[in-house]
Amino acid sequence: MAGRGTVKPHSGFNANNDAEVLYKAMKGLGTDEAAILQLLTARSNAQRQEIKAAYKTLHGKDLVDNLKSELGGKFESLIVALMIPPIMYDVKCLRDAIKGAGTDEKVLVEILASRSPNEVSQIKSLYKRGNFVCFGCVILDFDFVFSFLALFAAGEQKFGTDEGQFITILGNRSNAHLRKVFEEYRKLSGYEIEESIQRETSGTLQEVLLAVVKCARSVPGYFADSLYSAMKGAGTDDKTLIRIMASRSEVDMLDIRAEFRKRFATSLHKMIQGDTSGDYRKALLLLCGGDDA
């Protein structure tokens, strides 16, 4: 998946120069939003962290605080998201999904089902919640979800009995491994794994398992579907749009764009163009990186 992002490290990068450009864009009356969005969408996350450090050294101020005070609305939310290191951003999204009344289960499922086992373990250690993720009033151990899925696919289908029998840590939880398991399951049972999950489970567990299967089949396909759902019909789910565009721009945005074009009668670029406006739209389109018309 390396190198499938639209945002790459900027060659000839100079953190001090970039910090000066941003400082000038924000000092005095008015803000040069175009300078800010063009610079930050053309730097990798690691480079943005260097710019942040240089800005503090040169001007004694926190770059993110200054951006927050100068920008507003959805454009501010997107730029601030780009300034957070990836794992920290995942943790922030999970915290936001859980705090307050009710839990945004879609966010939990999206992040935990699409990240690699290594990323999930980093998220867990930063989150300081051990192995547990809170789904409303249900606490799920995510290792349990993967283990359950593998055993389920192997024909156990005994959910509702003792959970302990499912908590076997899989030696290999890679998507390639899960795809082989699903294929074997289809040969043995005559059913796709999704059909059996829908028949045998319900509620949050079903939602989690189906998302894991969708991601195992194609992570870019999963995100293409999520982006389409965020923009189709009246209104836009801007939180989802920002979260995916910010977190996948350096990872697999080219593949997401290709899947989007394959699945829907339009390109991701065109849909963003029609659904958003102003500097927010300009920044999103730069992260999208091109039109697959």
C-alpha cells in the first residue's frame, strides 16, 4: 500500500521556510487561506510536525492554536486534522466517538476494522484502555472480534455460548489470510461469509464483523463506499468526509479514487466538488489529487 497516497513528502522541504510562509499568512489583519491550504496539503504529516516545531522555535507560538484562531468552520476542522500525527488522530477520533451521550459506532468500526494489527496495538497503548473498546454498553475485545470471525468462518457458528472459546489470538490476522478463510468457508458451506454473519448475529457485533469482512476484501473499497454514503443525497456527513480524506491521503487515496470510480457513476473529485464549497472544497480537492472522470 506504500506510495498509493496522493500526498507525498515535499522534495526540497525546509521547515523554517514553511513556518515563515504560515506566519506571514496569519499575521496582521486578514488571513491568506490559500497560502495555508496550498502549503499544508502539499506536505507529508511528518513534515507538518517539523513545521510545527520550527514555528514554535521561531515565533514562540503553537501553530495549531494560531490556525484555530485564524480559520473557522469545516475548513478549520480539516486543517487541524492534517496537523495531528496519524495514530494520535485515530485516538482522538475514537475518544470523540465515545464521549458524551451515545457512541458513534460507525467511527469505531471504521478505524479498528481498517487499520493494521500493528496500528491497532499502537492505538490501544495510546488509548490506555487495554484491549477493550466500548461499543455503547457493549465492551468488545477487538482480538475477540477477529478470533470470532475466523472461528465463525471455520464453521464454529456457536455465538451465544461461552465467549472464552473464541478468544484465541490468531497467529495471522492479515487481510490476505482472512480472504483465504472466507474462500474456504464459501467452498465448504455454499454461503458467502457475509450471508452467514447476517443470519447468525445481530446488532453491534454484526456491524463490526461485516465491516471487518468488507475491509478484508478491500480497504479502499470500504472507504470508497463510506465517502459515497457521506455525500449522497441531501446534506453531507462532513465529519466522515474530513476523517477519511485526512487519514487516507498519504496511505491509499489513489486506490480509493479508483474503487470510487468503479463503483459509482461519478468520480470522487466530482462528488466533492458538487458537495462542498470555499476553501474547504479547495483543500479537499488537493487531498483528492485529481479527477478520474
